[in-house]
Amino acid sequence: MTSPLLEVKDLHTEFRTKDGRVRAVNSVSFKLEHGEAVGFVGESGSGKSVTALSILRLFGPFTDAHIRGQVLYEGRDLLNLGAKEMRGIRGREIGMVFQDPLTSLNPLMPVGQQVAECIQLHESVGKEVANRRAVELLELVGIPDPKNRCEDLPHSFSGGMRQRIMIAIAVASKPRLLIADEPTTALDVTVQAQILLLLNDLQRELGMALIMISHDFGVIAATCDRVNVMYAGRIVEHAFTEELFRSANHPYTEGLLKLVPSLEQQKGEQLVPITGQPPDAFELLPGCSFAPRCPHVAQICRETQPQSNVLSPSHGSACWLSAERGGSV
């Protein structure tokens, strides 16, 4: 058996602020095989994006972030690499698409030049070759008339087209892994579908693995082989995507799935939100973080943090009542 492309072991990320420590990621572990698509889903603040940023150590110089654990990319621990080695990993080996392309693109630089610069940063090619490849990449991601539009500034493109440009930059050096952080945020439904189809096509064509981060189960269902459900910085359930939709176990996952509109809903039937609020990021509860919001809470849930229980070879749930609950959806 070949080793996984990426293996994250017991990842913790916390930020030290004037108000105290924010524990954003707590003991996250997962594997990503070559060419596989894995999703992370959960409410805002659940730790999805911080997990992705921790993998690439993409925190600004003024952010007091502390990361521990292991992030093994093809056997190398990225947390032990120097700054120069990490610059060789970012973009070339692992690409990333951020959720707001307008703030990620340079507003004063033609988009073709931004793509070409990324190519030259990671590969030993001249300006002419980089410009030609930039046009090819923009065509690959579906920008109309890419040769002429290369000279346009980001503001002259729609939100969906700007996201396509960001994807072109992210895949410019044909990375082995692409991380997409809420890539369809603020896009209308039709454009969302186009972006997801594009990512699926690029993944197959370039042979990339994909980490998809979203709060939307529909996005995860459309793109991912497996899914990790995150809550309060932890993975509370993981499974193959179809298995999770068919037999979700954790009460939090169940609550999220009940918020997904379906064709079977009766006219006028209301979606029922999960009661309560996520826990304070400054406070680490002694038991299950979801206990204050859980309709099935028991005393042990309030006292001791549950570990992931194996429900099947591909399905785990961090719930004290997982065995008796079985697949509840």
C-alpha cells in the first residue's frame, strides 16, 4: 500500500490574544490519499479554515499563532520545515483558493500578469513562456477571450470570473493538492455550480487531491469522496460522503443535515435550526463541546470529552451514545 499524500496527526492551533488563548483547532487528525477529495463542513468558527491555514502555516507575521502536532506531506512534516522550504511547498506542491477573490487579487495588476508571475515564481521559465501559459490557464478555467482579457484588471470581471482567475493561479504549477476554502461564497447558485464543476474537472485532468472547506453540505456532496464534520475545533464525525448522508450518527451532524432543504419537504414546512450557540473559543469545556446544545445529552457528555468511536471501517463518531444511536438520519 502506498502512503497517503497528506496525513495530519493531533493538530492543535491556538492564538494568543490580549483577552486570552483562542483554541481554534483541537486534536484534529485525518488522512488524504493521492487524487482523493475530502471535505470539511461545519458552522462558522468550527475550525475548518484554520485547519487549512495551519497545514500551510499561512498566518501573518502579526498573528501570534502556535501550531503543534504533525502535518506529514509525502512523509515530510511541514511543521518542521524552514521558511524557504515552505515557500517551495506553497503554490508548487499545495495550491489554495481563498473565499474572497477580490481581496486576494492585486487590484492594480492585470490578471494575466498575476497568473504569469505565479508561474515564474515556481518554475524556471522566461516572461514570454509564462505569459503564453497564463493565457492557456485562463482558457482552461473558462475565461472568455483570454488573450485579450489578460490585460484587464480584476474589477472588470464578475465574482465568478474572479474566482476562476484565482483557481488558475492556484493550479498554475500543477500542485499535487488543492485546498479550496469556501470557493463559492457570495456567488449565485448557477455560478456556484459552474465553479464546482470546474474544480471537479481540474481535479480529474490534473490528478490533484482536493480539500474542500464549506458550511454547505450540498457543496460537499457535489465534490467530495469523504467528509469530516467539525465542531469547536474538533472532527466530531467522519465517513464516506454517501454513508454520512445515509446514516449520520453524531447529533451535530444530524442537526446540520436537517437544515438541508429537500424536495420531500412539505409545503410551508420550516427548517429547524440547532438550538443554542457554539461554545466560547476562549473556554475549553471539560466534556463534549456540543453537550450544551445536544438534545440527547447524558451526564457523561458534560464531564468527559468523547473519543471517536468506530462505527464501520470508514465511519467514526465522537459521541458517547454513538453505539446505541446507530445511523439516525
